[in-house]
Amino acid sequence: MHSPADILSSACGPIGVFDSGYGGLTILKGIRQLMPEYDYIYLGDNARTPYGTRSFEIVYEFTLQAVKKLFDLGCQLVILGCNTASAKALRSIQQINLPQLDPTRRVLGVIRPTVECIGSLTKTKHVGILGTVGTIKSESYPIEIHKLWPDVQVTGYACPMWVPLVEYNEFTGEGADYFIKKDIDGLLSQDPDIDTIILGCTHYPLLWEKIRKYTPSHIHLISQGDYVAKSLKDYLERHPEMDTRCTKKGSCRFLTTESVEKFEESAVIFLGQEKVAVQHISLE
Ligand code: DGL
């Protein structure tokens, strides 16, 4: 006789990657480069982006809807490719919802894997975090960094205009230069000894060229994709029971809550691919 848990735990499916919009594509790209053999479903809640200025309750509600949708589509493992959702919803989903939904599935975030690299990168032990209002106010980065590196001084700075610049295709314009320079200067004026800056929002690597242009060259900029990818690979090596439940045919589907045409247009640029297959879905 199989128990319900045994039956559930033998289910297989793609790895789900979720973000409020396009940002999680920077995480997906890193993961697929390292682990191209796995199947993936990317879900962007572009219709309701940005999450960064929304309340805890709303970010939790929207993120839970996305996780449930990815579970319905067969994902056994979901990565919240979004710092705001990782900061505001991950713990509640892991502790409150997963035990009821399916205790054998997993939902992982992007903050912890990013924080793990910090101690070996900063020489001055002064680290800056650029993120959404939600991520910075949650204090998740200083809390997680201090668990591993208590002597590192952490300064957070919210950049509420950066996500809309990406979502509304303004990432190459002069408006982007204005806001990026202003916010980097704002962060460094709070702590001039910073030698390492974490781009603590998965949208920000899409603004990389301008961020690099306005950041002094001695400062190390950290984009999360590669760190999250390495951490996921390590997780799957340590958890063969989950690895066997992740299907491996090298496929990738894209889902958006907004216009399919707009998603296709932007995803092709952000992923550097010729074509992406996108479907519309509703989360409400
Ligand atoms: N890309 C997301 C993050 O990493 C969220 C951006 C937003 O929706 O405000 O925080």
C-alpha cells in the first residue's frame, strides 16, 4: 500500500521560476546556463508588477497564487526569482502553506544564496544593497548577512524607479541614467567605504551597463543569477530525492499574466534568444 505522501513524492515536473515580471529571467538565465538539461516553467506576473511597493499581505497573496499555479502545472520545486517575494512571502509559504499543499515539494528563494558569497568578496567589510522598497524595508539582507558575517556593515538603499524602467522598456533611455546615477550616489553617500554592492532585485542586472557606468570601478557589483544557479545545483546534489522529481528534457515554457506579445518582445532581448514560446495565464 502506498501512503498519499509516497504517491505525491513520486510525481515529477519542471522547475518553476517565478517573478513579478521580467526580473526572474536573470535568474532563469543563470540556472539554465549551468543546468540546461532540466525542464523549466517561467511565470511572470507582469500584469501586477511592481511588487516592491506593495504591502506584505499583497506580496504574500500574489506569490502564493503563483506558487499554487506552478504546483498545478506539475512543478515539484519552485524558485522565487524575486527578492521582494523572497523577503516577504517565502518564510510564510514554507512554514504555513507547504505543509498543507504538499510537504514533499519545495519553494526556495534568492536572498540566502546571494548572501553566502559576501564574506569572501568584501575587503572593507562594508556592503551596499540596492533593492525594492519592500526588500530594503524588510531588513532581510542585513539579517541574513549578519547570521553569516556579523562584522560586515550593511547599508540598504531603495530604488523604486528601477523596476518600472525595465518593465516599461525605458532601460536604455536618459531617464534610466538619471535615476541610476542618483540612487548609486545616494547609497555611496551613506557609506563611502562600500566596496561591494549586491543588486538585490532580479530586475537590476537588466540595467547592468548603466549601473556599471555610474558605480566607481573599484566597487564589486554582484548580480544574483550565477550565485543562485550554483546554489540550486548544490541543493539538487544534496537532495537526490528532489533531483529525481525534476524532469530533464531541456525544455522551457514562459507564462505571463500580461500581454503575450509584449513578453515575447522583451524576453527575447533579456535572454538573448531568437524566440520564446509564451502563453497567457490568469492567477486570480
Ligand atoms: N524582481 C523583483 C525583486 O527581485 C521584484 C521587483 C518588483 O516587482 O518590484 O525584488
